[in-house]
Amino acid sequence: MLSWQYALAAAGVLVVAAVVLRLLRVRWDGVAWEAALLFGLYALWQFAGSFAVLGTSGAVPRARWLWDAERFGHLPSEAAVQQPLLSHPLLIQACNLYYDVLHFPALGICLVWLYARHRAAYPRIRTTVALFTGVSLLIQLIPVAPPRLLPMAHMVDTAVRYGQSVYSWSGGFDADEFSAMPSVHVGWALIVAIAVITVSRSGWRWLAAAYPVITLLVVVVTANHFWLDGVAAGLLVVLIMAGQRAVRGIRSGKSSQGPQADPVRGEMSMRS
């Protein structure tokens, strides 16, 4: 895993490279800028995980509130979904690995694909990623414990069981286990799926819809998130995309109006 320090250093190097390439009038300066943005977002995500504005003492009570809300809403128990899979160690370890390493590379590959093959759609998706990540980090300043740290949830910490927990590493990875709400994993997966489905013209593009569904299942099975963490991420993505569409509509409406002629002045000039 890349620490936020190395990610930030990589972003800085890429910014310098972008400036040099632009001065040399090399076409690849845009790629360097976008790569710098990607590494910068990653560094911010890693760095912000170590902060909490309300302290961690209230993280478990907030998780308990989520658990109660799910029971009130008749959502299926996370433990009931996890329990049948615990007897399949290889499947659980695969889920742990999926949770640990897949989300950011998948997002990066999607953005590179958009930039290289569908440049017109790239700014919209990139902006969605940036806004979703930034707003999520602001929300996560209020700590909420994951299900594995809530005794009443009766969840097994699968990553600890098999020695795959990112929260026990000492390699500089600064993930905060109390940043459970909303699930950035689910939000990024949903953005990737939306990008593929709306941009690609392949008949296989609808398979991308399985990505956020599988991601939601994985984060629940590994006891890293409640159902509501994923639901909140999905709603946030939808709101951000709807807000972007509204802004584009307002801008296009203003541009289509253009300069209006003054009928009174026009009539007077004709008479003269």
C-alpha cells in the first residue's frame, strides 16, 4: 500500500513534470496533470483518515444507532450474510484482498480509459470522483465504527482472522477504521459502473453494474461496513451527479440566450 507521504510526493513530481511538458509544448502535459490529481486525491484520502473532529469515543454509539436503524428498516442482518461464508476460508480471504487492494486501481484504470478513449466524458466523471471523495472525507471527520467493532452486531473481523488487516500494518498506511460512513469503496465502484455503462457502447457494458453490487457485498461480508454505509455513498453519488447536471443545464440555458436585441432601440433606428 502507498502511504499518503509517497502519494503526495508522486503528485508533486507529476505537477512539476506537467509544467515542464507544457513549457516544452509536449502534448502529454495533460496526462501528467490528471495523474497528479489522482495521486493527490489518494494522498488526501489517506491523510484525512487520521483525523476526527468529535473524537473516537462516540464512534461505537453512532454505529449502534446505524445498526438499530437497519433493524427498524427491516434490512437483512450483516451477520446473517457473513455467517454462511465463514466456512469457506479461500472465499473470505479473497474478499479481504478485494477490499484491501482493488478499489483504487479499478478507479485509476477507469479514469485512464476515459482520458485515453472517451476524452469528452472524462471531465464529468473526474469531477464526480473529486467531489464525492472530498464530501465523503468531510463526513468521515465524524467517526463511526464499522460492524466488526460493534459487539451487538456479532460480526467476525475476517481480515484479523487471516492476518490481512490493513489496520495492523506498520508500512505507513494511514487508514482510519472509524471512517466507515459513507463507504468510499462503494461510491467509487458505483462511479466506475456509471462511467462504463454511460460511455461505452459495448453490449458487455452492463456487466459493470455488478461491480458496485459485489463491492457492497464484500464490504459487508468482511465486517468493514454496514448496509447503510453503502446506501449513503450511493445517495451521495446520485446527488453530486444530479447537481452537476443542474449546473450544466443552467450554463447551457444562459449560453443559448446570447445577447438580446433591444426592440425599442431597433424600432427607433428604423424610423430615423
